[in-house]
Amino acid sequence: MVNFVLVANGIIGLVCLLIAWKLWKLKCYLAHAADKLTTAERNVHRVLYPAPEFILRGQSGTSHLRRNLADLESQIQRIQQLMSLLSMGQLLWQRRLMFTQRPKSDRKRSRQRFDAFTHY
């Protein structure tokens, strides 16, 4: 009976030792994971800490660019209107030159045609 108690006590002791060893390994694993997470958190903090300042700077830059874009769009519209006027002026100038440089015989014919239509 004493042998049974000693053997049972030894088995219980070995089981407790195995559990303690497994818990110690788990503690080491969790400590290593905690160190890695702390390092990652420190790195993320170092990278993201100045982010609000950069975001505000980007927002102000964006609003400045939008104002400039609106000014440029109005300038582009004015330039397009000017180009349209210049194009129309060039077209009128070309037609004027075309009519002023026609031979005199063509001028007489067109005048005769005009006179023929006006007599009716």
C-alpha cells in the first residue's frame, strides 16, 4: 500500500512538473509575443504620430490647388473665347481678301447676277 501511494505521488509530481514546464514555455512565448507587439506599436506610433500635421498640410494644399484650378478654368474660358474671336476674325479677313482679290471680270459677273435678281 505504501508502494502504491509512493508511485501515485511520484506520478502526480511528474504530471505537475510537466504542467509547470508547459506553463513556463507558454510564459516565454507570451513574453516574446508581447515584446514583438510593443516594438510594432512603437514603430507604428513613430510613423503615425506626425500624420495629423501632414493631413492638415495636405488639406490646406488641396484647398489652395482647388482655388488655383478655379482661377485657371476661368482663364482658360477667356482664352478659348479670345481664340474663337481670333478664329472668326481670321475667317472674315480671309473672305475679305478673297473678295477683294477676285479678277474684275468675276466682279462684273457677280454684279450682273445680282442685278438680274433685283429686276424681278
